[in-house]
Amino acid sequence: MNSSVETLVSILERENVEWELYWEVGRGGSFKIERERLERSQRKFYSGMGLRVGYNGRLGFSYITGLNHDRETLENFVKRTIKLARVSEVPFAGFPSVGKPRPVGGLYDRLIDEIPFEDAYALAGDFASKMAELKGEGVTLSGSLAFGVNTYGVANSNGVFLEERSTGMSVSAYAVKGGGRTGTGSYYQSYRSLQPFEELERAITLAIEEAELSAAAGKLGGYSGTLVLEPEAFGAILGILLENLYGDSVYFGRSRFSRPGEPAAAEGLTLIDDPSIEGLPGSYSFDGEGTPSRRTVLVEDGVLKSFLLDHTYASFLGMESTGNAVRDFRTMPHIGTSNLLVKPGKESLRDFEGVVVRKVFGEHTANPVSGDFSLTVELGYVVKNGELRPFRDNMLVGNAFEVLRSILAVGREPVRRGSFVSPRILVTARLV
């Protein structure tokens, strides 16, 4: 245990208050590539402690950067947070009790933790060189590479004391196809372990393929009927539903749902939040309040089964936390997703012939309660006799809840993009 954490805990145990301490220490290296040249590298170190104190039904919060402080500084930190709790108007719902988190495997890779910055820099340089080698005529490439290691812990006055270490790696590639009509393509992925160079090469190849499709795309005439949403496009629609599943949205009446059991989608859709899967980017053994990670079925066969909850809003709603409190040491916990999984179906949509929408943007403009949306198609294509005719710049319009109720089939081959895993989905929708 860090000595400042130990000292701080001893000070807090002396006070007649309920308390929760969250500490964090980590470092990272990131590399930015512009036009196939490694243009910028950055090293980042961070550490700090966030303290919540409950006092007479009110909650105070403050934080301090760094993990090495003298006793006087820590005494003042505690006094300041208690003082904030005394004048706070934020209601206090208690802290979680001791649980028994099951360790989740695959969160830490020693190779990432121990990679020298110089070696990571050289790898980023090789990534840029591979871009120059693969780019082809009229294509320019940009991208990024990042590595990080993080240790975080939670302790509270109910006896919780937990600590976990994790690593991460991310890669992105962005391609622009010039010439007559400009096209763009992109790829992003994140991991818990160090990836072979072939994964970086794959990112470049997929971004270029998408840029070439985009450059050949025109605008499709109006269309209304069945179409396939690839995972990234379906994720945008699903995001509108998710905003209605956060416990704070439910508590403050911003959600269209008020209790489990309500219909949320067509029978074929099952949606799961699961931080307990080994090695995925959104996995953890316990959340930002120390609640053990658990698999939560949010929607099962179209029926709402659970909301996403932290301890506070679970208490307000008379429910149990789902272990979805996310935070860093500078922030109070808030509700977020971990790994979001769409359960695969039985249909093979790989050979689907018809309209396919791969990417959209603009989901932040959608109305989360009504579900009305108007999203720009970044890339789609029509498949006929096995040939692709790409299109873009149409608008995918409608209502997210109607689209979710229109699901006709769920593909059986899931694709992972970061912490979102979904197969293709066949829906009824409209393009203008």
C-alpha cells in the first residue's frame, strides 16, 4: 500500500464520518502520425487521490494530485473535504459494503508495462513507414498509437479495500483518397495487451479500403425498407437507447422507461453489459466505488431487464448497483458502460444483398427521449449480384425506438470495436 494512502486511511478512521478514498497512479505514451510522418510524441504521468465524505446526509468531495504527501497536507485534505460535506447540498446515499470481486484475467500485460519509451517510439516510426509503403497513389495517411498502464484502488469506511492494475494499447489509422472525388476511411481498435505489428498493418489496410470505397461513392436516391446496419452504424442507434438506461436519467425523469419489464426493442435483440470478460478494453474486477463487476442483461429478447446503476442511483431507485460507476481521481463517480455486447443471432447476414450502412455520424444531435434522429451516412453500399456500389452523404432518418422494434434478424458473426461487440443487424429504416 502507498504510504500516503495508509496515512490518509488512518486519519479518516479517526474522524466520525463515513468516507471513501479513490487513488490512482499511471503513465502513458502517445504518438501522432501526420501524412505518414511521426510528428509528435508525448509522455504523460499522473497520480492523485479523490476523497468523498458523508456527513449528516450530505456528500463532500475533493481531490489532491500526487500520492506522496506529508501528514499535515493529508490532515488538511481531510478537513477540507469534511468542511465541504458540512455545507454541501448533494444528498449522500452511503457507500458500498464489502463485496468479493472475482479477479478478471487479461487486464494487465507486462510487455506494455515494461516497454521502454524509446522502443514504443521506434514502433510508432515503423507504423508511419508502413503507412508510406502501403498508401498507394493519391492516398495520404494519418494515425496514432498509444500505450498506458494504470493502478487504481478504492477504500471506504465500510471495510472495502481493493486495488487493481491494468494496461492498454490503442491504434488508429485515417486515410484520405485524393484525386477527383475525395474519400475518407478510418479504423480504431483498443486492447489490453501488446499487439503484433500485423495488427497495425491491418489498421492501415482497412482504412485505405474504406477510403477507396468512399471515393467511389455517390449519393443514393431515397430508400425506405429493409437494410443492414454494420456494428458501427448500429452502435449509433443503440447509443440513443442507452441514454435512457442510465440510472440517473431514470431517477430524474429523463428516461422514457421507469421500470424493468417494459418493451424496448424487437424480440431478437439481447443487450448485455459485462465488465467480467477476460482481456477486453472495458473489463474490470470492481468499479469506481468498489462494487464487484458483474454481467448485466439490459435487454433480453426485446424486453428491458435492468438499468445501468452505480451505488448512489441504485439506492435512490431502491435497486442494486450493477457495478457501473466510472471515474478518475479528479471526478465523482458517474454511470457508464463497460463492455457492451449484442448477443449474436442465428442468421448469416454476411452475404446479404441490398442496402448496407457501415458508418454514420451526428448521433449527438438525436433526441434521446423521443428517439428521433437524423444521421449523416459516412459510408454505405448497395450489394447486388455480389458487387458493391458505395454511397454516402445520405441521411439515415427516423426514430431509434421504431428502428429497434423493426429488427428482423441479428447476424451470427460479432465484430469488436473497442468495448462494443455486435454482429450485423437487419432493420427497417429510411434513407433520404
